[in-house]
Amino acid sequence: QQQVKQSPQSLIVQKGGISIINCAYENTAFDYFPWYQQFPGKGPALLIAIRPDVSEKKEGRFTISFNKSAKQFSLHIMDSQPGDSATYFCAASMWSSNTGKLIFGQGTTLQVKP
Amino acid sequence: NAGVTQTPKFQVLKTGQSMTLQCAQDMNHNSMYWYRQDPGMGLRLIYYSASEGTTDKGEVPNGYNVSRLNKREFSLRLESAAPSQTSVYFCASSGQGHRGYTFGSGTRLTVV
């Protein structure tokens, strides 16, 4: 049972374009939604995260949009750059949990063409 | 500032062999985790340890065992490796809840 579904599996964007990756979750108890960025041969690294008390969070060129009623959240990368080429994972968890277990989506491989 | 250190980085095993993947963190984190990453499957939690002395199963624990040796170290053992365990394994650690969630650089394991 996949609790967090991510799409698309792969994405090709031209430099300067907008990259959009979508995720949907099932468990309404989830209240912490991070995005991770992974470069080849490296471990995932936290990019940006949101909690459901806000509908949007922006950090530089990266924005999370959150829709609680639809149980969906998305990552927008504005002015995409070749250096953004990486695999992106959404995840979900319960903030109040003392274990920090994360449930990950399937991942999206982003290629930004110069 | 090493963060989370995993050894080895690469390993090839024959079916039925055993091995232990090592993980150590130097951030004084309470919680540690083992994930496996497979194409199209994302990262799936194998086992986790919320604190020293405790371990619990994650989504895909079958075929694995873990040991939380002390606060710093959390090892993953494959008793009898199978080709289905070919994967990239990541160790991670975090402070209380999700604070400072940090991944290691991974171990690429091939079982032939």
C-alpha cells in the first residue's frame, strides 16, 4: 500500500522554465511534508518542508503548495537551472511523533536542459 | 563534521552469504533509520530505532535484522542474502522528531 504517491516519474524542463512535481497522501494523520533532493551517488538532503497550517511556503526558487482538503502537495521550482537536475522525493510524517519516520513517494528524476 | 557515515560504500555478495552494514552518526541524535532505495519505489523504511536500546520494524523488515549498539551506531544485518535485496541502502538519523534529519551517502549492495 503506497501511502504517498508521486508524479511524474521523470521530468525534462528547459533552463528558465518551471518544474512541477506532485504528491498525494492517504493518511490524514500526516502533518509534516518535506521534500528531499538527491544528486547521483549522494544521500537525500532536505530541500524544503511544510506543515498544514499554511497553504504555501517559499524558499528562494523553491515553493511548496499544500491542499489539505485534496490531500495533495506539490513542489514548484521556478527559473529551473541545470544544477537543479536531480531526483526529488516528497515525504510525509506525523510531526508529533518522536520517531521521525518518513514515508516517501516514488521519486521524480528532473533533467533541466541548458 | 562527518554527520552520518556508512560503510562499506559498495559490496557484492553471493546468494546465501551474510553481511553487516555499519552506520555511525556524530550529531548526538536519538533516532536512527535504515532505508532501501529501489528504482520506482522511492525510499522504504526497513527498521528504525527511536532511541538507544529500542528498535522497531518499518515497511519492509523481512530478511533483515538490526542492532542499536549505542547512541552513535546502528547496524543492519542480512543473514542470508537474496537477489531481491540488491539495492542501495541508506542510514539516517534525527534529533527529537524530525530535527536535523540527515542521510548517509549510501551502500550499494549487489547480490548475485
